[in-house]
Amino acid sequence: MKKVVLTHRLHDAGMKILEGRVDIRIINTGKPQEMLPELIDADGLIIRIGSIDRKTIMAAKNLKVIGRPAVGVDNVDVTAATERGIPVVIAPGANTRSVAEHALALILAAAKDLLNSDQKTRSGDFEVRNSYKAFELSGKVLGLVGCGHIGKELARLCNAIGMKVVVYDPFIDGGTIESLGYRYQDDLKLLLQEADVISLHVPLTDRTRNMIGELELGLMKPSAVLINCARGGVVDEEALAEALQNHRIHGAGLDVFSSEPVHSNNLWVNLENVVVTAHMAGLTQEAATGVSTMAAEGVLAVLNNHTWPHVANPEAYSHPNWKRS
């Protein structure tokens, strides 16, 4: 029976697909140096939390497939995997609605000052109702940075509540955006200056790392809100914390962080104008079922020499180490 290592247990739906078909080893760590002893003779790896680097991929001589119950692969050295002929299985589309809804929830929470109002009301400070920090979203501009599946769904939701949508995405033609009924902006700086809410939906790459830093935050309106349900590394967190602390922007909603998990001494803890959640936008019951199922099915398919379509590196199928059924 082929051996598949899981950094952490999958949702029950994914586990049921794997059980009885492969030898499952759950190691409860996502650190490459700690997972290596189990990976030496493993046929597959599913990374729920953590990462795998080039050194580990090259050392795991028997590894045939890497699975991600997600879309992002910034925690996988895809280049190294491709060099070894190892397909990297992903789960596109399975969490689109969940992440878009979560982004909308963060927008609403930040606009309505919900977290701060909740805490103050619970402590007996009913006068928080007179702070007038909340604002309406109808008529406000959503600046969408990245318009893939999740971005498009968020745009649709925000448009439905009366927001105007402006999109920045250098990889999509402006005419395509305009055909959806939104306005296209080819200059990120101009979008940041105009938008009332900026929501980030881009992968973490060398190009997008710290794409929102001190300069970009300085371009935003003092009344603006920044939402990040993409990857923590696309925002300079120290610059954002400073902007929030000094009220250079109105607020933020964050589901992802450059270092996870977030600890109790984190710089966000004492800020009233930021709402934070535990990288859970895609962890609804429906999305967790979908991504775990796709990841498990994809890993099994590749282990059985089938060309599973949902991979980050389809060129791996051309490698001599990989044989089609």
C-alpha cells in the first residue's frame, strides 16, 4: 500500500477518500525538516499547513505527488517539484464562495465598527453607539486588486449591495472587466487613491510580496478600509499596523498573516480598528469538504498514474519520471 503523509488531518470528507486506499501518516507538523523522516519513503504528501522546500523535495526520493487542499502554492517549491516530475495537486474553485463571503463579512465588520462595538458594549460602555465610526457601503468604491474566481465573486456580492467596483489586475484585459459591468484601472496607485475599500486577491509571488507598503498605504483615503484574504506577505504588516495605530486609514480586516499562527503578543492585539480571523476564510463546512475532497482524489489519481487536471504544474506530466496510464 502506498504511503501518503499528511501534515495535518483533513476534513472528514477527504479522510474518507484516503482511508483504506493508502497508508496514511499524520505528522502534525508543516516544517520541512521535521516532516523529512516520514517523507523519505513516502509516495505522496498533502500539505494543509506548512511548506515544503527544494531540499526536502530532492531528499524525498520516492515522492510522486504533492497535494494542497487549496489554490495557493506559495508554500511549495513548485519548480523543484516539476524538476522531479511531481505534480502539485490543487483545489481550484472549491472555496471561491466561502472566501468571497468572508471578505464581504470583513468589509461589513470594518465599515460598521462591529468588533470594537461588540467589545465596548459587553464591557458596559453603551456610549460607543455615539462614536459614529460606522459608515454605509452603498455608493462606496470597492477597489479590487486581483480579479480571479474569488475577486469576481466578491465584486458580484459588493455590486449587489450598491458598491461601485473598480478592478486592478495586470493579467486581465480591461475590456473583459468592463464587459462584467465594472471599471478597469491599470494603475494601482490611482486605484488606492480612489477606493473606499481595497480588497486583495492575488497570489504571493516575488512581484506581489509587500505590494501594499508604507507608500501605498499613504495613498489611501483616511476613511479607507483594507481587506486581505489572500496571503499575509502581500502586505507590509508593520507599515499597516503603524497606519492603523495613527488612524491614517479607517480600518482593516485580515484573515492571513506573514507569520501564522498569530500569538497573543501580536501587533494587532491592541488595535481597535482591525478585525482579525484565523486564516479561516476558506474553512466553511462546504469549502472544507470541497478542497479536501479534491486534494484527496487528485493525490490518489496521480498515484494511480492518471493525469489529474487540477495541478499547479501540468508540465510535470511531460517529465520522464511520470508515466501516464
